[in-house]
Amino acid sequence: MCDQKPAAPLSGGGGFLRLRLDLGYDGGPFSGWGIQPDLRTVQGVLEAALALLVRRPVRVTVAGRTDAGVHARGQVVHLDLTETEWLGLNRGAELDPAAALLRRLRGALSRGLGDLTGAVEVHRVSLAPEGFDARFSALWRRYSYRIADGAALWDPLGRYSTLWHREELDVDLLNEGASQLLGLQNFLSYCKPREGASTIRELQRFEFARGTDGVIVATVQADAFCHNMVRSLVGSALFVGEGVETPKWLHERLLDRKRDAKSVLAAPHPLVLEEVAYPSDDEMLARAQLTRAKRK
């Protein structure tokens, strides 16, 4: 899918255009999103494909960095091309540049991935509105996490995207505990802090529901997430769902603002970035400026 909108030069001029890419990926074969020396990462594969097309290094900015093994259905990135690069993507054919980039990028990704073709798929290319920043313009990110609690639910076809948990979980206890963490809080107890970075986040949704197939799906949504925050929240909640800890224990841990032996990360492979939400086009720049100020 591709959208054609009026080209909006980046602030500061220079003839650059900002593009938005919407993509999904199977995180299993990758060592996370971010580039790492001598490791295959989603960012590395995507930037290599872009460099092949425009014949220079291209850096992308992502809405939310994902850990090794974590998947995405609704990831968003932005990148900047010169107007000449943008208009040259169709190679003189009667083809919209966005459609040309989407088509050629899929080919370049397939070439770079080889036997892993399809592990990274770009679904949409569009010219971004003025002020758009994939990371800082975002209003919230939403993740899902699938849990099969008991061997009767262990579907071999879903083993790469579902946690096989041996103990039966009480969904009511899970939700009672999760609800106490909602709102603007300091989540130091539930994340791996980065030096100089804030651990204050607004947790907007944290809930569990058992589907018709019996599998429990956790939904976790926040304005942004600290490193390992979703996996830490789910990992701690499992103690409550098993009845090992009471629901109020999750909030007590939040108030303690410390990490200890029960700071357990849930496995990465059932975690999926489902959606990133943004404001209306005319509010993109203001949102990005506000978020940058808060994250300092």
C-alpha cells in the first residue's frame, strides 16, 4: 500500500523529504531491532536494502526498538531522502515514487534476506506530514503477548509466537493486579534503565483476556516503554496469575523501585508490537517537540 501526499520538505530545507514506512517482521531470526556489529538485525537488513536502492548509507528512525526475538505487525520508521532520490525511484517510468520504492524495497529485502525472505515486510510507503518523527510523534504503542497455560493448549504450530506455561493462570487475578499499575508512574522496578533516561511512563492498558481457543492474550499499551518493560510486566504478573503472589504485590514492587530475584523477564517470542498511534497531521510537530522535552 502506498499513499501520495504533497511533498513536505523537512524543516531547515535542503531539499530533503521525510518518508514513513509501515512494516512488520518475524523477530525470531534477528538479534533485535537495533544495529549490532556482526549480528543480523531488522534495522541492519532494512538499511542495507535502502542503501542498495539509493546508493548511499540511509539511517532510519524507529517508533519502538524491539528486543531479540520480539515480533512486530505495526512497526513504523521514518527516513529522509533528497528530492532527486525520491523522484528517481521510478527510473523514469509512469509510476508514483511511493509505489516504486515499495516495489523495489521488497525486492532488495528479498535479495538481502535470501532464505529468510518474508521475515521483514514493508506494507506501506508514504510522504510524511510536516514535523513527523516516527519515535517522538507517537501517542502510544500497543503490544500483545500470547500465553498457553497448560499442555492441552500447546499448539505446535504456534510455538514460535506463544508462551507455553505449565501452570494454569487465573485471569481475574491477573487483571486485578495489572489494573493497579495503570497511569503515570515510575516503572524503574519493571525495566532495565538506560543511563540518563527517564523511567516515568504512562501505562494506559494492561489487561488479560482468554480467547475462544483458550489462549490468554495480554494487551499492554503505554505512551512509550522503557527497555524490557513489557516483558518485565508480564513476567511479574505470572506470579500473580499462578497465585504465588497477591494482586497488590505488583503495585508494591512498583513503589519499591528496585530490581531483585523476582525481576523476571517473560520470554521474548510471544511478544508482538501491534500498533503505533499518531496524532492528526497538523499536530505531529507539536507532539514531537513535547515528547523530546519530556524524555530529556
